[in-house]
Amino acid sequence: MAVQAQMGRDDNNKTKLEEDICIHIFTVSSAMVGVCLTVIGLIRVVITLGKADTLADDLLASDALLFLTSCLLSYAALRARSLRRMHRIERAADVVFIVAMVMMTAICGFITYSISVSSNPGH
């Protein structure tokens, strides 16, 4: 009986941990959508003032959509009634979130490269 009680507690703790992960993905993804939109606005101001054009704002818009997808998937996982379905949706949210974070890092590198090339045109 004690073994079954321990297994039940372990399953409950695992489910609680997975719900916590979903909540973290949900909150961070929604915040990252806001970050992407803010940076798009800043890039548009720089482009307008500097008369230069870059692909970064289009890439950030795509990245914002990935973060939004991750946010919606994590919300769906939180709302799932079946534990198996929650696991599948949560895994998809994780993958989309990681892809969006990697893309965000690549975009930051692209923006840095664009700034350094435009500030040193002879080099």
C-alpha cells in the first residue's frame, strides 16, 4: 500500500512539474512576442531615420508568430483533459519555443552584422 501511495505522489509531482513547465513556456512566449514587436518598431524607426533597409524586421515578425504559436500550444496543453494529449501538445510547444529562441539569436547576430557593416562601409 505504501508503494502505491509513493507512486501516486510521484505521478502527481510529475504532472505538477509538467504544468509548471507549460506555465513558464506560456508566460515567456507571450513576453517574447512583445519583445519581437518592440524591436520591430525600433528597427522601423532606425530604417526611417537612416534610410537603410534590412530583413530583420520581417524575420522578427516571423519569430513573433513562432512565439505566439508556442504560447497558444502551451495554453492548449494546460487546458487538455487527457494527460497523454497534454504531453503531446507540451512537446510541440517546447519544440516551437526552442526553434523561436534559436531564430531570435540568429536574428540578433544578423542585426549586429548589419549594424557593423553599415557603420564601417569601407571595411
